[in-house]
Amino acid sequence: MKNVYGPVWVIAEQRDCRIRTVSLQLMGQAQKLAAGLNTTAEALLFGNLMEHHVRPLFAAGADRVFLGSNPQLAFYEPEIYVQAIVRLAQEHEPEIILLGSTAMGRELAPLVAARLQTGLTAHCTDLVLDENNILEQRIPAYGGLLSIICPQKRPQMAAIANGVFPMPEPDQDRSGEIIPVAVPEDVSPRLQTLEVVHQIPDEIPLESAAIVVAGGAGAGDPDGWRQIADLADALNAALGCTRPVVDEGWAPLESMIGQSGRMVSPELYIGVGLSGEQQHMVGITGAKVMVAINNDAKSPVFDQVDYGVVDDCREFVPVLIEKIKAYQKNQVTC
Ligand SMILES: Cc1cc2nc3c(=O)[nH]c(=O)nc-3n(C[C@H](O)[C@H](O)[C@H](O)COP(=O)(O)OP(=O)(O)OC[C@H]3O[C@@H](n4cnc5c(N)ncnc54)[C@H](O)[C@@H]3O)c2cc1C
């Protein structure tokens, strides 16, 4: 008998034939949603020579994997990927489609949603089924969580950042069906990826850092930002930021923490010159100890952290760096 609800899909991503962490996290969540709807959890995966690399998706909860494995799909090709996903969605009528809020997901999601004439919620921080089995797509807004629903159109589509959902415990005994997907032949892409050059990051990755220093608009100017970066260096910490810092061009988008940026869970988080807006703070909910430095004693950030310093960061940060360096020197010589 046909399920009342279509399957729950994850548009999975791979890099160098390894399934990306966010895709496995989404697969775990897709499995929970599928169980709630009494339907199947399924993944779509594109790449080359991927046949032997789909196991983690099954172990994370996939019942079926639609696999496009072909030299033409070796690199992410937006026009081909969109066409393949749209065709499959029209044929199999998924109830829900989940994508990572990654560079690829952020590009694919609106293109697919527009072609399928359905809704899309970006940067969700939770996904639950309501009493009518409609997907509540929760995003931080107006000082709380706003639930967005797509009551009429299908599929219901949501993009979610890495780290929002936990990694599911892999069940190595699980397996499922692999359904081969042909490359759409009627697409003449205007873009073609010729080569992928991996950038070797020279900074500590935010997601795995034990200490994160994040700077905000209170840095004031590039010199103020440099001081905050120096503080991160002194502490051997990863450097993150808020949106205004990206808008000012002091730091790249990849450093932005929060709802539309990265999710971090360090042992220690130090927020410098930032106001504690929810769209930023949602990205640090996993931090163990939180400190804020802000020159406004009434800043809402102080209600959300464990320790607060009320001071001008331009005055306080250089002194703090000096103290840290002096302490580190003593540690070495003692
Ligand atoms: C849909 C949506 C998604 C968003 N996603 C994100 C996201 O992922 N990440 C993100 O960061 N933002 C995001 N934002 C933006 C977010 O709402 C806030 O605007 C942003 O986080 C504020 O950054 P801020 O705290 O640096 O700046 P402000 O709110 O301007 O705060 C600056 C703070 O610095 C303090 N200050 C000023 N001068 C000094 C000084 N000399 N010394 C010490 N303190 C000083 C001030 O008292 C103030 O508290 C999003 C917004 C929307 C609408």
C-alpha cells in the first residue's frame, strides 16, 4: 500500500568521496521525521565512483539512496544537479527535502524550490512535526523561535547548518537499496567546473576549536578588528565574528558564527564588542563557558554569558593580550 506521506529526502554531499558530516546529521533527523510520518528516509547523492562510499548514509538512517555516480558528476555542477533533483522529486514526490546550509546547499535549495514551486526555510535550528504532521521549520526571530510551515505546497524544504543536529550513532548493520540515477542529458550547462583546488586553511577551524574568540561591530575599524584577531592568536583560539564584521569586510563570511553562519561548541567562548543578538548567539549554544567584553553595561549580551567585562575593547583587549603573554612566558620558564 502506498504511504500517505512521500519520503523524507536529504540532498547529501560528498567531498573526495567522503559523505559530509552535515549530510549524516540530516540523515539522522530525516530518519526521525520519516518514522513520525511512517514513511522512508532517503538520500540523493551525486559524485563519481561513489558506489562504495554510500554505507555511512545507510548507517545514519537512509532506507534508500538515489545515486548518480558518473565522471560528469564528479564535481558539483549546479545546473545538472538541479535538473536531476527536480526530475527525481517530480517522480517520487518527497514530503520533505533537507539540505545542508553549505555553499552547495545554499545555491541548490532556492533553485530546486523555485523549480518545484514550493517554499523553503533557510538556516533552520530545529525541525519537528506538528499535530497535523506538517513540518515546523524553526528559526530564531523576534527574541524567540519562529515556526514556519508550508501547509499547502510539497515538498516542504529546509536548509540546516552543520552542527544543528547531532551526529546519529551509526548502525553498521543497517543497509538499504541503491537506486542508480542517470545524468540528465538534456542540460547544456553554462558553467562547468574544470578543477577543484583545496584551500588549506591556515587558521584553526571554528567547529573543532577549544577556544573561540568572536568579534563584533564594537571593534570599530580594521585596527580594532586586528586587536581582536591578536587576542585569538595569543590564546591559540579560532577567530569568529558577527555579521557586521563581514559586512565591513574585516573578516570573511566563513568566519561568521550564528544562524546563517557556523555553529561552534568550544570550551571557552569570548565575545568582544558584540551585542548578543539571537542570530549570533544561536551559533554558540554548545559553548561551555562564555565571556563577553562590551562597553555598555546594559548590553543584552551580559544576560547570556557566564562572565562579563564592562570596558572599551580598544583599551581592554591590548592589556588582556599582554597579561596572557606574560602568563604564558611564566608558565614556560617556571
Ligand atoms: C535572518 C538573519 C540572519 C542573521 N544571521 C546572523 C548570523 O548568523 N550571525 C550573526 O552574527 N548575525 C546574524 N544576523 C545579524 C544579527 O541580527 C545582528 O545584527 C548581529 O549579530 C549584530 O552584530 P554585533 O553584535 O556585532 O553588532 P551590534 O548589535 O551593533 O553590537 C555591537 C556591540 O558592540 C558594543 N561596543 C561598541 N563599541 C564598543 C567598544 N569600543 N568596546 C566594547 N564594546 C563596544 C556595543 O555596546 C554593542 O553592544 C542575522 C540577521 C538576520 C535578520
